[in-house]
Amino acid sequence: MGVNEKDMMRENKSLDTADQAKMLSRIVGRKRFILVTSAIHMPRSMALFHKFGMDPIPAPTNYMVVKQSRFHPGMLFPDSRSLHSMEAAIHEYLGLIWMHVQR
């Protein structure tokens, strides 16, 4: 997307988002940076990065919104996509709760 690879950092050694925030706080300190992650994961990511004293610029990706054209009866019943969305939402909400409990 036009970003120079020298300006990017991929982090793949952390065990979870909190570990990632801690690790990156040592590298970037108080410098602003662009945080790229899934849109559903962004609120928890931002909260954890703020907790470690950083102020990233959010760049959410991988939105889960699907445009529906017309109503049809199948929309009244859950499908695998709905279950996946629900699982992701529950995971993020539990993560936010856990983050606040650990303070």
C-alpha cells in the first residue's frame, strides 16, 4: 500500500496483546506510531497500548461488516459467519474485562 518496508515493524514474538504492548513500549517509547490490527481488536489494543504509556494512531483493518441488499427469511437464523462474529466479540469483551481486573 505504498509504505516503505524500512518504516514498518512486524512483531510476532509476543504471546498476547499485553505482551506485545510491553515489548513495543521498550522499542518505540513515547514516539507516535501507527497501530494496524483488526477493527474488532482495536479498542482492546488501544487500551493496552495506552496502559503502557504509548499513544498509537489506530489503523483498523479487516472489518466484519457485510452490506445486505434485501431482506430474506434466512437472515432470521444464525449462520457460521454469525457464530464467528459472536465468538470474536465475546473474546474481545472478555479481554477488556480481564485487562481491567488485572489492574
